[in-house]
Amino acid sequence: MRADVIAEPAQTPRMWKPIEDLPGNPNSLSDGELAPLLRYWEDLRHELDQTAQLARFRSELSREWAIETGQIEGVYDVDRGVTATLIERGISADLIPHVDGQKPPELIAAIIRDHQEVLEGLFQFVKGERRMSKSYINEIQVALLRNQTTATVVDQFNRVFEVELLKGRYKLHPNNPTGRDGTIHLYCPPEHVESEMDRLLAMHGEHLLNEVPVEVEAAWLHHRFTQIHPYQDGNGRVARAIGSLVFLKVGWFPIVVTREDRARYIEALELADDGDLKPLVVFLVDIQKRALFQATKIAADVPAQTVDEAIASAKRVLTTTPRSLDPTAWLQSKETADYLMAIAVARLREIKVALDEEINSARPDFTFAVTDIAFPNSAPSLRPSDRSSTLLLTHNPSNEERSIIIQARGIGPNFRGLIGVETSFWDSKRPTPLWVTEPPFQINYAESRGNAEQRFRPWLERSLTHALTLWRQSL
């Protein structure tokens, strides 16, 4: 997946070695958050199925996947504003400006549409319940590169030139790009590609039988495929396609890696090269949570525009399964949120004591306080899930006030049992807060309190460390 970047002097090469299986306990690579979140998404999707809002969300997510999977590879360069327009209005060459030195808009649009068709093909593949095979992966590579005729290569003298692109065939020559730091990535030699792909698919089949967590399997399959790097070009796009297929088969979203994600994405892949797959697992989970957060906000409770839509909406409510409609099922997330926010308040109070001892004793002009607000059920525009806890950081007598705020809020226009917890740093000299966490920590009714707490405590420490660092930098 890594781009061919020429750098001198080169560092010690990352040597190729045959792909390795997962560790004996694959569950150790996952914090278990995604499985209960899938139940939440299935309930929401069942309630909103066939709605125009859900269909629009899926279409826009598909277009974003199609654009970004080529953007992060440097296949084309479409700026963020044009990307947003294409996502909203559809893939059209008329919406892409001509830029000197870039591919013509008609070709860029054609390549993006190829990507989109591949994603639609993945959905059809899932419906057909076919097994992943070498021939199917070859089909994906051909479809992704349908409108590309050449590939860029770098020879042993660091000369860059174009060669005829092989499609649906494994590479005939080594493809060992140079990374950002000058390190050469030695991928699988051409003579071993066939056997390594056989091993990849055999292990993948075993993982499915052993019910490896979906996020672990997607990360493993994606990374091991990139280690093989079987094709002359398109390996990164194929890796994200087959990784997406793993998620789609159980009802999740495709892997949308955006240009803003690219640095973290490559770092996670490089850590996996060194034997640590967990950062890539966490990265893929965050992508799924981001899509779920968007779906919840976009798809939920948009008012009907016509009588027919209003009747259809009423029918969905009356025919939705009781588990999905029963608010008592959602109360577990509120109870979990209250429990976790109590942990957060206790931690803020511990930090307040430490600040009094270390800062206030030396600088009495700095004072600290903790507040905690649980909104009543009758509060206007709020839900029972909403709660806010604040560490006030005040500098007297200038009356400069800063604060670290931890907020729990129900996600979506109506409370459906999904709660987001966010941490922000506020400075009275700034017009807007600095958000410390993105995406929010998510609580749902299908996850046990114990598992949520296990995830929450390290998240809370990272958030507070970051927020306190922002406070120090503001002084």
C-alpha cells in the first residue's frame, strides 16, 4: 500500500518473510466493543430500512469509499471541497476541475466509478454467499484498475517511469517501494506469491470457522495481503476491498480510509509489519464507529415530506420488533453512562487534589474546582442520558477561566440507546472549544457494564492527559 517515495540514504530494509497466522488467542487483539455495537446498528437499521435517509447515507458512504481509496494512493488528487461535492451529488466529470499535470476529469471520474462498482460488487458477493478465492481477488484488481493502462515503477537506479499495467495477474518483478524514512519494504518475491496467496486464503478459512472477531480478521487479512503485495499495482485498494468484505459479510460498513486518516493508517500497517497488529485493529474499529455515528445522526427521525412517507414511517414503528422499540432496553446504556461518568467525576476530583497540592500551594492565584451536572428527565431539549462534569482551572485576579469538560449525550435526534462521551478543553480567550476525543467514546445498551468500564478507563486517562497538556500550553 505504501507509496513509492525515493529517499536517500536508505535505512535497513524491512525484510520479507512468509505471512504469519494470528496468535493463539485472537480475542486478545480486540477490546470486544464492536460486537455489541453491531446489535445496536442492526436494531437501528431494521427500524430505518427502506427509508430515503438510510439509502442516501449508504450511497454517500459508497461514493466516499470510491473517492478516498484512490486518493490516499495518489491515483489522482481531488481536493476536499470537490470531494464533498462528489459525495453529495454523485460522480461526474463535470464536477471535477481540470488541473495541469493531473489526469483529465473524465478519466478521474471513470476511475472513481470503477471503485464504486467494485464496492457494489462486494455487496452482491456477500448476498451470493460465495467464498473468497484467488480468482475473485483477481477480479477485484481488474475491476479497480479497469481505466488504468500503466503503472509507475522505480528501478534500481531510482529512475521513475511508466510500464504496461498487468491486470488480473500476479507481479513478474519485485515491487519494493521506499518508505517515508528511506526504509525499503521488501514484499513477497514473485516466485512465492502463488503459494503465499494459497496460505492466506487457507488461514482465512480457518479463522472463519473459529469465529475470529471480525475486526481482528479484517486487520489480519488486510495486513497479510499487503505483506504479499501480489500485484504490480492496486494492492492497497484491493487490500481495503477484501478487508471491507469481511466487515460487510456480518453487516458492518466498508473500510473508508480518508486522506486525514492516512498517516495513522500507514503507521498502523508499519507496526503490524513489526508484529503488533492491535493498532490496525483499533484503527478499523474506529472507522466502523465513525460510520455508525454518521448513520445515527443522518438516518434517524428525519421528518416525512409527503403523506405516503408519513404512513410508511408509522408502519415501520408499528411493525418493528419489540426489542428495538422498548425503551427499557435502552436504559442499560443510561445506567452504564451514569456509572462511567461517576468514574470520570472521581478522577477529576483526584486531579483537583493533585493540582491543589502541586500548583495552588506554589501559585495561590490558580484555583481549581469540580462540578457535576446530571440533567433531570424533564429538562427541555435534553435526554435522560445527558450529563456534564467539569474541572474548572481559574487564574485570578485576571479571571481567566479554562476548563476540562466531559460530556455524555445521547446520539441522534431521538434517544435510541447510543450515548457518546466527549472531552473538550475550553479557554475563555478562544471562541470555540478544542475537542480532545474524536470520535466520541460510545456506550450502547447491548454491551455489559464491565466491558464498557474496561474500555473507558484507558480512554479517560488518554483524554485527560491530552486536555491537561492543552491547558499547560495555554498558560
